[in-house]
Amino acid sequence: MLPKHFESTLYLPFNYQSLKEHFEFLTPDAAPVDNVKLQDRSVWLILQGEQLLVEEKTGELPSFKPEQLRAEPLFIGLWRGLPCYVAPYSRSLSSPAGVVALDLMADEPLMSLPLLSLGALGRQLLQWQKNSSFCSSCGAAMDFIAGQWGKSCRGCGREHYPHVHPCIIVLIRRGEEVLW
Ligand SMILES: [Zn+2]
């Protein structure tokens, strides 16, 4: 379901450019005030390892909160105008009724480019949430900093931010040939 050609490397899978028309990236504290009620009109980015759960009929994100989530859902922004929450789902459970698990790392992913990119973003955010519960300096619990994805330590006050891992892809050309 991915395009055969990309206008620019900016539109490759997993780049923010690939999903920003559909997604407004916000911070957990920007969750709608009436959060509990609004969860009924939300979309759920549920990840089972590197598998994304989508509705079988539509191939879109489920609009209901699955039971037996492995951690508290985290508000991450608006997907096509609807509040979007990310949460992990146990690998040992089978998918909820009407939902299928699609592989984010497949050579030919069975989902749209924006959804694939959102899934990968959700995966990184869950990883950050999981690995940043406690301060690496003093071991105390950490809380999100207002308006940011960074966290500050309740014990020593140190601030921690998601780690950025830059990477590049190089295409080596010789006339009409490419090194493969
Ligand atoms: Zn600390």
C-alpha cells in the first residue's frame, strides 16, 4: 500500500512529513479536559510489539478502547481531528474482535503511509514512556514537563528528553546506475 515513487526523501515512511496532513502532534497534558467522556470519540493507536492493531473492515485505527491494555494510554495528539491515544497491548493476547494486527516492519506494509508513520511514532513514544519512568541520575520517579515530551525528576529536578537518533540513507549513483 506504499507509493511506488516518492516525491522527495521527506515523504519516506516514518518521516513526520508523511503524516502531518493527518496528525497534529501534541503533548500528554494537552489531552481534552473531559478526557474520560471524550475517550468514547477517540482513536486508539494500539501496539503489540511491532504490530499495529487496525479495524479489520476499514484498515483504520480502532475507535474503541481495547480492554487489557498493558499500560495507561497516553494522549499524543489529534488524528484526523480526533483525540488519539497510544497504548501497548500484550503480545500473548489475541487481537480483540474485529481488529487485526499489521506488521509495521513488513517489506510491504498493509497500511497507508500516514498510518505506518503514525504507528512508528507511537512505538517510539511508548518506548520513551516505558524507559523514562525513573531518573537515571538518582532513581526517583519522573513527571512530564508541561507542554513538552521531556520529563523532570521529582528527586533531583534533572530534566530528561527523548533521545534523538539521527540516521541517513546514501544512494551512490554512476550515471544511470546505482550501487545495490
Ligand atoms: Zn533525579
